[in-house]
Amino acid sequence: MAEIVVERAEYESRINRVREALVRDGFDGILVVDPANLYYLTGYNAWSFYMPQALYVPVGGDVTLMMREMDAVGAHRTAVVGASWVLGYPETYVHQQDRHPMTWCAEQLVATHRILPGTRRIAYEGDAHFFSPRSFRAFADAVTAAMPGIELVDSHELVNWVRVVKSDTEIDIMRRAGVIASEAMRVGIEAIDEGVSQAELAALILAQQARGVPGSEGDYPAIMPMLPIGEGADTPHLTWTGKPLVRNEGVSIELAGVYRRYHAPLARTVALGTPSAELDRVAKVTVEGLQAALDAVRPGATAADPVLAWERVIAQHGLEKRSRLGYSVGVGYPPDWGEHTVSLRADDTTELQENMTFHMIAGMWMIGYGYELSETIRVSADGVEVLTDAPRRLIVRGA
């Protein structure tokens, strides 16, 4: 299987679409700090996001990558765009109480005129996981001190919204991630047996996620495999312990296949032994409801339409789901693989467009048990393409 390469022209097109959005919203530039957005716009990929790093994108002029000096030296190893203009802050700024890397970065942007004279409004990613209050204050104070009158305004996920509709190249990458997810799920399901430790099950899944499939290497997931088990399956985001699997318990597996940082999540539930009547009933309703939701996906529909179809089915059986039915996915870094934009829920009126991709998760977390069933999907020209593949039912082993 041939390697997929994202060409420089695609990165430049992404940056241009961000610039169009900046102009539309009345901004002169944006400080991008979400590692997923840095990757999306430049190709830069390293485990360096635990330290302050950013990309400055002005409406006009070149983009500037900023990161720790030891990382800046090698930024060109992965970055396709912006690697020719990288600022690396000195090690003396790392973990200091009297100075901060974002102060240094702001001062350099001003001194080198990367923040253009006449700039009035700069957007920033205020809800990004790795942009601390101190980082924001350090950057904002330095910029406004040097250029009085500049206003810093939350971008409200401006870049994330640009990411929502995928290119054909991105869809090809997502399809490969879906194949990896499907294989990791197959390995996990086959490993479930009485006496197998939860840790061993997790290890097998993690190994397959890293290994990938022939022609498509795996990558580390933004979220570790989640394994709510037995009575704990009523709590969706549990991981694993060293306890052994026991007979007549349900095992929920939620994982993602990752290829080139693009995530395709997938969830299934396995009954080890004979499932309870309650679990069996909820599983059958959930399968029916998920199919109804998938059938409602098409360009021109809203994000609410599949949710309404789902709710009609489960309501007929006296069930209700209070959490959303899914969310937009694509590029992801820890601690989350979601794009923080479109949600599949009854109050989201976003119009679905071809090449949007979602994790549709029909998770039913009851009391003392739960059932998870999910797929990663693409909005196709005439409906939906499911990118993941596993038995869409309550899977029974060792009955």
C-alpha cells in the first residue's frame, strides 16, 4: 500500500482558509497553540506540546513556529510549512518563576515584525488544553506593552472549524485509521477470556494500535483504550486495572485506530459468558437505534437529524440517552481525539457536508452495567460511509 503524502500545496491551502476565516471575523492574525492545529497547518509533529509552543498566522506574511530551542532545531524534520521561520526560546525560560517562554515569543514576534504594524486584533485559542492562563497572560502582556491598543480575542475554535470538512487526502488517511481501529478491536475481542487480566487485554490492544496493519503503521492514540467492565461499565471513561476478567461480566472496549495523527474511534461491548437479560435488551435497542441514526446522515441534513432518528427508536423501548450521540473527529493529540466543533445532539443545527467525519457513539450507560457501540463515519455524497468494521451486536464469548 503506497504511502500517503500531504503535499505542501495542501498545507498552504489550509493556511489560506484560516486567513479567510480571520478576515471574515475581523482578525489580523491568530496565535495557534492546539498541537492538533499546529500539525494540521504545518505538519509539525513531536511530543513537545507539554511545553509552550505556538504558531503565529498573520493575515498577510509568513507563518512563524515557536517552541523550545531543543525542539526548534529539529522542527524541519516534520514541519512542511513554517520550518524556515522557527523561533526557539532559550532553555533558561523553562520552568522559571520570573520569566515565561510566551513572553520571549511575543517579544520576538514584535521585534522581527512578524506581528505586522497596524495589527489591532489577534485571535488566540483560549480553550486549548496546553495553553495555560500564565501562558496567555505572558503573551498578552508582552504584546500589549510593545504595541498598545492591540486586542486579544478568543478565536472560538476558528482553526478547528476549518478542519471540519476533510480533503480527499485526509479521507484516505481516515480510512486507513479505520482499518487499524478495526484490527485493534478484533485483537481485543479475541483476547477476552476468563482469567485474562485487564492489563494484558489493554497491552494487546495498545500493541496492535502501534503496529498498525500492512502498509499503514499505527500511531499512539490521543486517548488510551477505555475498558469499563462489569458494574463499572456504567461509567464510560474507565481504563484498566490488574484484575482478571470474570465470567458473566460485560466488557466495553473503546479505542481508536491512528494513522498520521488522524483518529478513527470504535467501541464494542463483549459479554463474557451469558449476558443478562437487561444487557441483551439494551444492546438490541442500541443496534437498532444506531442504524436509524446512520440512515439519517446525508449532506444537507443537520447534526440533529441522526439524533432525532436515534431518539425515536430508543424512546419506543422506554430508553433515553442524555449524552450526545457523537462529535467531529480527525487529527488528535492527548488528551482528546475530538475536534471540539460539531456535536451530534438535538440542539446542534450545523448542516452536514460531504467529507465531514464523526465518531457516532451510541453509549448506553445504565446503572450497574452499560453497552457501548460506535463507528467512525464519513458524510458521503449520498449518505454515509462507515470507516470502521466490527460485529454490530452484543458480542458473546465463552457462553
